[in-house]
Amino acid sequence: MNLWIRFMILDIRLLARSKVFYYKLILLPIALIFILGTIFGPSSSSPSSNSGESTYHADLGMDNGLDIPIKWVASEKQSVSPMQYEAAAMTVLFSFLTSFELAHSLVRDKLNNTMNRIRSAPTAIRQYVIGKLLGITLAIVVQMIIVILCSWLVFRVNWGSISEALGVTFIYGLSIGSLVLCCGFWAKDHAAISSLTSPVLYGLGFLGGSFFNTAGFPLVLKKIQEWTPNGKAINAYLHIFQGGSLSSFVWDMLSLTVVAVLFFVLALRSASKRKEG
């Protein structure tokens, strides 16, 4: 068995044995989908036109100032319900917790000298990085798919095209996995990883639209939201909910792919530098 496959399977086993995976990373997002989707109530829409585009507003409780603009072109005229929006938002948000849980395994490998033994082999460090990235990515994807299935079975959330939703899930998981992989290599101990979890979770959650809709944000924050990984994933899911084609969110997918490649290269460089040191 290839070394990178062994590293990948090891991370999956560690997560599967953790109670946190089942309670915090699956049951909690499902509960929040139900609570927030119920609080915001049923959706309604009112059309307006702008340069050949139709813009509808999904009413997620106007008293709370949560009004999501939904855009489509031509015949793409499916509204997004509050339950759909919250399902996408919570599925994306809790993937951060999954990835940071596995980032602790990188620190553990450094503290018990496992990484030093791996670096003694000429090609092992590259396989180690690839295996860790694939393990974290697979764990994120599995967790997200479980939440997606639960939202579909329990709350009847329509995720649109399954193949497109799975494609978004995988590419997003890869981008978040590569980002957290870098954090794991840069962190010196478990406390450093824990200190990064809250700022990343709540910071990107807020800016990406997982907690609040960004339609009422200032222009600067809207521009930031457009470049956050979770914001791009949510936007892609919304396009799928609306019946949009792949071309309507291909830019979001390309951007997430660039993020994945960039942080993977940074992780390799970080591992190589430490090896040389």
C-alpha cells in the first residue's frame, strides 16, 4: 500500500473514532438548520428586472433584516427557501471544525517525532503531505455529505443537481483542506491550532454569509465575501438551488481550485523548509 494512502486512511480512522465527529460536526449543524430554517419562516419572492436579469428576494424574516437577493438568467426561476439557505450555510460552516480537528494530528506527529522519522526518507515527506491533504479533504467531504443527506431526509431540502452539489462539495473540501494543512504545519503546538479555530470559524463564517446574509453589508465587506472560500461555496450551492447551469458558478469553482493549489504548494514548501532545517 502506498504511503500516502496509509496516511489518508489513518486520519479517517481517527475522526471516525471521535465522539466530536458525531455530536459537534453532524448533530449540531442539523439542529441549527432546523432552528434557523424554522425561525426565518417560509420564503416569498418578488421579481424585479435589471439588464436582462431577474432578481428575486427570498424573505428570510424582514424584521431581522435578512433579505437574500436571488439572481438568475432566462428560465432559471426557482426560489431559495430559508431551509435550503441554512442547510448550505451550516454544511459549509461546520466543515471548518472538521478540518481543524484533523489539523491536530499534524501537531501530534511533530510532537512525538513521527514527522522527523518520515523526513528521513527522500520522498516520504511529499507523500505525507499528499496523504494528509487527501485525508482531511475526504473527512470534510464525508461530513458534508452526511449533513446534506440528513437535511434532505429530515427536512426535505432539495439540493438540485446531485452531481453538481457533490462537485462543489469536493472542490470546497479540497480548498479548506489545503488551507488547514498549512495551518497545521505552521502551528507549533495544539494550543496554536485551537487559537486559530475560533477566528477562522467565526471570522470567515461572518464574512462568508454563514451567520448573516451579506446583502446589507458595506461594499468592502461584500467584496471580501466574494473571495472567502465558504462564501464561494454558498454562492455555488445557491446557483444549484435556483436551477442554474455549471456556467453560472464556474468562476467560484475555479477560484476554490486556485486556493487549493496555492495552499498545497505552500504546505509543500513549509514541509521542505522544515526538512532542510
